[in-house]
Amino acid sequence: MIKNVYQSEADTGKLFAFLIPLYFLFVCTDLYTTWLASPDFKYESNYLIKYFKPGWGEVILFASLWTIILSIMFVVFSKRIVFILSSHKDINIEKNELIKKILPGFLITGIFFSHLFTSVFVTINNLLNYIYLYKKDSLFTNAAIMYVKLQTLFYPYYYIFTQILLIISGFMFAGVRIRKICKRLQQVD
């Protein structure tokens, strides 16, 4: 059991070392490609930006704070999940109590992965829109044209659907990660 706890903690540390820089990278590319495709936010589909109409300074400040706070919460709550699960000898005992204890960690982990997946999606979305809007000849010009036609065909439901799909995917991925930790901790040395 102790070996499995150490292995889970080591795997969690490796996950942080990979995911946190990747997360920061895609939030930055999200911002940069948004600036490329819509420097005045004219084509922005983010509901908060449409409603509050912030400037770039405010967007960068909020995105930076959100990214830092969410990353810290992700690390803290992920370690807490490993600690809680490793402190239960038999995870099937007191299952309802265990679920209550790890629920905040699951929520934070789900939000983290949802935002990571959204940042990847938005980066690709913005790049394709940039190519389409500014008629940049590239290897992806045809893909950009087809993508914008797809967006237009399903507008305004396209963005609602993709956001819901990305949120569900993030929470499903978080559940899979937690389940993997549970299974590793249940294994006998």
C-alpha cells in the first residue's frame, strides 16, 4: 500500500510538471491568437467579454490571475485527493463520506481540465478564423474556410455546444484520473 501511495504521489508530481506549463502555454496562445483574429474583440465569442467589454489590459490581468489561482488550486486539491484516498485502507468503506471529501478536489480538477481543453480549442479556433478573416494563404486555408462555414451553419449554437462538450470532457477526464489513483491505491503490494 505504501509503495502505491508513493507511486501515486510521484505520478501526481509528474502530472503537475507537465500540465501546469502546458496550461500556461495554451492560455497564452489563446490570448495571442484572440489578439490576432480579433484585436478589437469584434469577433469574440466569449460571453464575458461580450457583456463586460473589457480592454486588453483587463483581459490579460484577469486571465493571468485566473490561470495562477486555478493552477494553485489544482495542485493543492489534487494532492489532497491523493492524501484522502491513501488514508482509507478500504476505499469501498464509507463511500458516501469519501465522495464528500474528494468532491471539492474533483470539481477543481474538472474545472482545470475544462479550461485547459477550452484553451486548446480556442487557440485552434482563433488560428483558423485568423486565416479565414485575413485571407492568409497557408496549408490550412481550405480547412479554415470549411471550419468557418461549419461555425456559420450552426451559429449561435456552435459555441454553446462546443463549450458544453469541453466542460463535460474536462470533468470526465478528471474522473478518469481520480479513478486511476483509486485503482492504484487499492492494489496490494
